[in-house]
Amino acid sequence: MPRPLCLLFDCDGTLVDSEPLLADEMSTALTAVGLPFQPSDYMGEFRGARFRRIVAELERRHGSVDPERLEPLEATMRSNLNHRLASELRPIAGATEALALLQDYPMGVVSNGPENKIRTSLAATGLEAVFGDHLFSAYVANCWKPDPCLYLHAAREMGFAPAQCLVIEDSVVGVRAALAAGMTVIHLNRFPDVEETPEGAIMITSMFQLPTVVARLVNDPPSRVATAR
């Protein structure tokens, strides 16, 4: 690959440990409208998926919910989540250290979540200065992972070709989106015993490993940097 010139990070589960909070709030909201959902369902089956796709799948299994209830349901859930993010959120272990060592690269955040959630998460964990306004939300681009269009949009806005971008993702949904966009992908696989890294991605199990892998990618093709443990 060309020397990686731009680093694109997923947010939830990659930079910030927001997924347990999201899963908890989602469980409360969905169960209240008759769609049985446990926090473990998100972590096990739906991690990284768009909220409305999760709702659609649960409706397929358990029956439809009045559409007029869904919009206020989502608004209340996201409001409650933002309050918790602001006070309870922590960065993923090693993320702060990795970003400090990679600060010479242009960096952006690419997330399926709303932009205000991205900003709240980065501010709560002290990471907002690293990325500035290089925040790319699916709700602004109007396209969601696993469609590659969100990553292609981010690369275009950052001023780089897809082949010049290196993506760091924790969810299989996001990894597949970035691979389909023609980018090199590092899969932060924090659950290697139960989750398989898609073919074509480079696996790491900790953000502390990221700077070393990026440095190796500068000099070696991805096929020689297949896994870092």
C-alpha cells in the first residue's frame, strides 16, 4: 500500500468505552416498548449496527411497534445516553497513549452515531483536541456502515484517496465497511475468543499496539503485518 497518510478511527469501542452505556440505555428503551432486549444482545449480536436496523430486526422477531413511538423513544434514549457519556465515559485503554504517539498524522473520527454524540464522547474523555472538526457522522453523510460510502465520504473530506487511508475499527460491521471502501484496516479485536477478524484486516487486541503496527505499515505491505498480539 502507499504510505498511510490519514488515520480514520471509529469512535464507540475504538476510542471510547461507550458501548456498555449504550447497550444499557438501549435495553431500557426497547424493552419498554415491547421489544425484549438485553445489554448482552448488543455486545453479542448488534455491536456497531445502526439503531434503526436493530429496531427493524427486533420487530421482525417480536412484532411491530407504532412508528409514532419510535422517534420519541430514540430521542429520549439518546438524551439519557448523552448525560451518562458526559459523566461516566472513559477512553478505551491505550487510546490516549496511541493518539499521542500518532499525532503527526491527519486523523478523523468516522461513526454511525450522531455528531453530538461523537462530540460529547470526545469531550468527556479529553480527546476532542486531537480531531478538531474532522468528525464524520453517518447522520450527516446520510449513509451508515457497513456501506462503504461513509468512509469514502470521510476520505474525500479529509483530502485523501481511499488507498492512503488507514482505518482503525473495533466492530466487524465497521471493518467490512472500510475494506469495501478500499482502505487498509486494523481491527481492534478486544474479544478474540468469540469474534473473528474479517479476511483482509490486520488484527490487534489492544490500542497500545497501534503505534507499532502503523510504523510497520509504513515500511511493510499489509500481508506481512497480518496480526499483532
